[in-house]
Amino acid sequence: MQDIRITDDFLNEPLHNEVLEYCVNAAYSLGEGDRGDVPPVGMTHDIPKEHRIWNLFKDNTMKLLPVENNEWEIIRMYINCFHPSDVPYWHVDSDKDNWTFLYYPNNTWELDDGGETHFLIDDGCYALPPLPNRMVMFDARIKHRATSFRYKHRFSVAVKVARL
């Protein structure tokens, strides 16, 4: 299977709560099309480089990369927000040897809530639950999509990292 790495309990509880509060209160705009041939789904909020949340994720994601930190740079950091009825499209984040990080700031998750991230690997579809305070790091060339929660907004912090 292609490279997907999971870190549970990624942040301590106060930081996790701070990120969730930031996600809930952020100003959002209409999302982006996952590919050039599909309409936008959901909403996004770009996290400013000057913001504490940017630095928090920069410090904690760069150390998870497989090689020296100075060979990578964060090219974008933002929040995805999906409404319960949203149906995101399959896509890849890059055609290069880059990484995507997804952080799930929700504070609860039950099996029937939905909200999984689906990965298409070797003709199989794998669903990764959005457990609270989970960070997922994956090869940006893996085809994937979000799914919405059944009854509430689904947030994920996305960190896109490229090789220098």
C-alpha cells in the first residue's frame, strides 16, 4: 500500500481545543474544485503565515517528514469545512513527490457520523476515520476524497508540503 502515516493524539488537549475553536470561528469562502473538471464543494479558510496556528502546525508537521527538514517547505495551509450534505470529489494533491497532512480537530466521532477520508489504492478503497486529534500524513499523489459528517460541519486542517 502507498505511504499513509497516522499519528493519533497529535496535539495536547489545550492545543487541540484551540485549533477546534479556530476552525469553528474562522471566516470561510467558497471552496475550490478538487479537479479542474468539477465544481467547488464546501468552504475553505487559508491560515495566514503570521498566525499562531500556522506555526503550531509547521513545527509539528515538519519533524514528521522522512528526510531533513530543510529539504521541504510548506506551500499552503488551510482549513476545509464541509456541510453535512457536501459530496467532495476524488482528486490528488500533486503529481510530484510531495506530502499532504490532514488534521481532524473535531472533538467527537462515532462510526455512524461519517466524515472519513477515502483513499483509492491498488483498485481498493480504504476509509480512514477522522478520529479527534488525529494527524494523517500521506503521499500527495494518492487519489483521495473527504466525506461529510452526517449532522455537523466537518473540519480538517490541510498542510501541503513540497520538496525544495
